[in-house]
Amino acid sequence: MRAEDLKLLLRSTRPEATLVLVAGSYVVAGRDELATAALRGAVPVVTRDELLERVGGLPVTERDLDEAAASLAAAEDNRGG
């Protein structure tokens, strides 16, 4: 996972935007998209709101994103993602 993936999540205007892992790639999906066949089996990683809580809210720095990306990637590795 990269800070760029988290930037995409933060910039998303999708309702209940969530970063998910699907077929080895991170994508941002909204609430309605998560129920589609295209994202069947996708693993939710973090929602936009969870990410903001994790980094202490806005504004978000590059360092915040780098640290959050490293922490989330480690959690995914430990989960077998």
C-alpha cells in the first residue's frame, strides 16, 4: 500500500468511501459499489472516516499518510492480505 492509495480515498466523493483490496490492487469504492459482482471478494481495508480518525483529522500531511500506509500494510500482511 502506498500513500497515493490513501490520497485517492481522501479525495473520493463516493458515499462511505472505502479502500478495498481486490485481485492484488487497492481501489476506492463507495457503499453501493461494494455490493457489485465486480468487487465480490474484495477485502475492506479502511474507510475514509477511519483514515481521518487514524491520522487525527484534517489537514493530513505526507508523513501522516506514509505512516498510515505502513501501518495498514503491516496489518494486511498480518491478516494474510
